[in-house]
Amino acid sequence: MVTTIELAAAQVLGCDVDDVVKEKYDIYGLDVFSGNGMEYAVGTDEQATEAAKNYIKDSAWSFRPEYIASHTRAGASNGMIKAIRALQESCEGCNDDVLSLIEDLEEFMEDIISADGRGTLLSYYDSEEQEIVISGEMFFAYRLN
């Protein structure tokens, strides 16, 4: 039986639902579908927001030090910004340290999503978020290649 998410994937991929392949991996919890030489991560609004939050948690170290510092108890002081820059030299290795500095992680994540949009975080190809409505249900798709 064809699901509404498969129909949404077929629509965004521009192919027949029979030509859609659900990949064996996901992107931060979003199902990945391929067809017509493209890959898209597809999910509901709630799933897309959760995926964006998971992305932020995994890559908190990579955001601008001034932005990270503005979400710490100390605020965006020169000392805090310099400390974060020093931590960021370790790249992914400092992610847990950066997360521990953030005073309210939920607010940090919501601010990033609000400012940048989920497409910027989840669509590796073009930073776009596409909306698809199937039988009254809204899906969001993010191109990966």
C-alpha cells in the first residue's frame, strides 16, 4: 500500500510512485527517498523541526561564536567569543563543550530555525524547503543532491 509520504516524495522527485526508492538511511530522522537521479529527505512539520534540532545539536560547534556566546550565561563578551573561537579549533571534537555553554538549548535551536529556516539546515543541495500537500496532509522536502 502506498503511503502519503511516498506520494509526497514522488511529487517532489517528479516521478511515478512506483519509481520512488525509500533509502535505508535517514537524515536526522527524516526518511530519504530517491528517484529521477535525485534524493530528498521528506517528513511532516513536526519531523522536519525535530530533524533541524538534531542537526543543530550535532553541529552546535560550527555556528558563529558571537551567536553562540549570545546564548550563554556570560553573554557575548569579548572573552566568551574568544573562548568559543579557541574551542572551535577542535571542530566536531568540541561540540559537547559548546553545548554545555549554552544556557537554554531549546531557545538556541528555535532562534536558529527562526533566523535561518529549516531548509538552510537540512537541504544540502540548495538550502530550500519545499512544501507538498497530499490528501490534506502537509509534508516538507529537502533536496540532498
